[in-house]
Amino acid sequence: MARACFLVDLGLVDYGRALAVQHRCVDARRQKLLDRDVFFLVEHFPVFTFGRRSGAEHLCVSQDFLKARRIAVFAVERGGSVTYHGPGQLVVYPVVHLPTAGWKAVDWVTALEEVMIQTSRRFGVAACRHPRGRGVWVAGKKLGSVGIAVRHGISFHGLALNVHNSLEPFQWIRPCGLSDITMTSLAVETHAVVSMFDVKRVFLECAEALLGIHVERTDPEDLFPEVQWRTHARA
């Protein structure tokens, strides 16, 4: 029987706010203030994030360069190396109690990759895994990234699938710590306009089928009324 999970679509949100929301959700799940897992769908304003296995050595531009382009930088607790998030990229943060859901951490990462693979194939993109590293690849180019953290048995952080985002910022870092990696997106691979709405819909269909869940949309304010959740625009 499918497990019921909350689904919260935050839209376009600052990375720092989304990170704080995840931490709040992990604490609530651990304290049993939440009785089910939560999947957050977001897009981010431009940001570089460093995982546990990377640092500023993989940043190829100066702080002045980043400041001029209003690109934030965060060092976080997830696995993996450096990556970029920006508008037009689907980012999914599942906050999941792995023991209750029946997942080991490594299998959970593989499952998230599979959801991205099947989502991409629904759009005619032959995505697959690659021995160069975790994530989702197309003919040697990277389409999606995955990196999680686990605290008290609860997985958070998650995945990023390039839909129609700008790929230029990836040239300013060494994605995944690799110097000769090419990034791609669903829009590039299909040579077509790809709707974020459609990608979210297909992603959720694949997630429900592959992860054994049933998502129930909820407003974020219903989970934690005290949290300021949304960022509609940036001044």
C-alpha cells in the first residue's frame, strides 16, 4: 500500500530559506510532530552550493564576480560536490524517515536517480546513470544531480533536474568536482520548450510509482504556521 506523504510546492524561493525549512521539517519529523514524510518542490534564485566533499577550490570565479551577478554561495551538509541551482531547474527536497519507509541511504539515492531517469524518458530523453558519478546523464553530459544528508534516520536535501535553466553558471564551477564535465537540460536535449508544470506533473507520477508513495498537496502554512515560507520576488 502506498505511503501518504505531504507535497509542498514552494515555487521560487531563496536557498537559505528552503534550507531552514528542511531543518525545521527534520526536527518536527524526529519529534513526531509530523506523522508523515514531506516532499518539497522548489526553484531557486541563483546559488552555488558545496557539499561535504567540496569547497571553494571548485569555484572558478571571484567573489566580486558572484556579487555582481547576485549569486549566493552555501556550504551545506549534503553529500556530493559543488553544484548550481537557478530558475528553470526543478529541485526536490524529500524529507523522509528512511527506516519507516524501508530504505537504506544508498538505495534511496539510487531510487531518486531512477525517478529522474524515468521522468526524463517520458520527455523522450534517454537518461541513464554514468560511472563518472552519481546523478543522471545523457550521452556523457550531466542532466541531473543528487545529494542527501541523513540526520536521526531522516533524509533531507535531494535532487536537481535541469529543465530549462541557464547552463552558463555551470561553467563558473567544476560541477561534481570534475573539470571536463558538460551540463545539459531537458530543453537542450529535446530542442523544444519544456514546461516546468509538465515536468513537475510527470515527476510526481514517476515518484509515486517508483517510491511507493501517494502525495497529498498541502499548503506550507498548514505544516508550520509560524514559518515565513514563500519568496515571490527579489528586490
